[in-house]
Amino acid sequence: MSDLRVHELRHSGASLMHAQATPLHVVSEVLGHTSIAITKDVYGHLMEGDRRSAAEAMSRALFGG
């Protein structure tokens, strides 16, 4: 078993908060980022599923189904 680094623990924490639908500004505050933009830049890849879900919701609203 390899040793975990602090960075990996922070990333895991951010991932878990995101999975629990914690607002991005709260994740940013918990991580101690000076700007929500930093959080979005570093952890934005976690939000791809959110964008997909939003697009699907818009499609259902506009076209039914």
C-alpha cells in the first residue's frame, strides 16, 4: 500500500463534497482557496457530469421525454 499525500487527501475531500452536492463556494472555503475560480479551475473536471445532467434536463423540458 502506498502512502497518501496531502494533495490526494484534499482532492478526495473535494470529490466527496462535490458528490454530496456541496455548493462550489463552500468547497472553495473549506479548501481555503482565495477565489472560487481557483476551485473551479482545479476541480472543474468533477463538474462534467453536472453539465451533462443540466443539458439533459433542458432537453427534456424543451422537447419532452
